[in-house]
Amino acid sequence: MLKKNPIGICDQCDGVIGYSKPGWYTSKHQPRRYCCRTCRNTANAIAGVPVRNAKCQERIEAGIWVNPAGELTHDQITANAKLVGAAAGAKFKEQVEAGTWRNPALSDKAKKKLSRPRTIKNKILHSAISKLTQGAKMADLSPEEREAQHKYRKAQRTALRASWAPERREQERAKWRSYKHKNRPAPDDGNGP
């Protein structure tokens, strides 16, 4: 794998790699990609996700894997949920009492994300998208929201088609032509039905 960040910067956490220890280069004279084992292990785990997903999908399709939730009773699931909730609540309560709890929205990373401008500045369109992501149907939207959503989706489709390579565009046109040809009514030869 090639290093994505400049030499001396960790590819995982964007932290600084020490010059003397661990050093900017490996013993094989390659640029060091990670500042510590944790970053290396995290990056390796992320890189392995597609492989693990493919293997899991194969096990599911072969019928080897069985969902363990199917073997649990409703009472067991409820008891487990209560345990997990109680543990999280106890941890939160301990942090509040000790004075160590901090609002996650006040972290530097969260502040940076929350300070970015909204990508959708149109309030009507923003409202429509919010409703649709929460499970509303197009019929539930007001006429203005529906109109804004239609314009937005049309612009998205146009931008997508514009980004296609000429070969892809021709493939899509061929698909559409074959679909239209297949569903075209038979020509009238003048003999009647």
C-alpha cells in the first residue's frame, strides 16, 4: 500500500510520527504509515471489512450461518437490553458525579463538523428531505416541499448522467431503447384485431 499522507504524518489518525522513535522510515526503507500499533491495527481492520463481508455473505448464502437472535426468547432479549442500558446509565452517572463527563458536541471534532455550513440552504427542501428520511411518503409532503424535492432529484439525476463516461451513457441509452422497443405496441397492419 502507498502512503497517502506526507512523510511523518500518520495515515490513520493524522497524528505526527516521531522522527527518532519510531522513525519516519521502516527497517525496509519504506515510509512509515502509522504512528503506533493501534493505528496500524485499526487501519488493517478497516481494510479487511470487505473481505470479512464477502466471507459472511458466502456463509449466509450456503446456509451455514444462523441468526443467533432466532434462538433467543423475548424474555432473554429484554433482560439483555436492560443490562446493557443499566450499564450505560451507571457509567454516565459515575462520570457526572465525578465531574468528568463532557458533552460530545463540545469536542473539537464535533465543533468543526457542526460549524460547517449546511449543504442544503433551501429550507423547504431541507424540510422535505428530513421528513422523507424519517419515513414520510411523498404524499405526506406539502405541495411546495414536493416541488422542491422533485427539482432536487432531477438535478441529481442530471448531474449523475453528466458524470458518466460516453461508453456508460451509450449502455444506458441501449438499455432504454430495448425497454421501449419491448413495450412498444405492435404496428397496425390494417387487417384489424
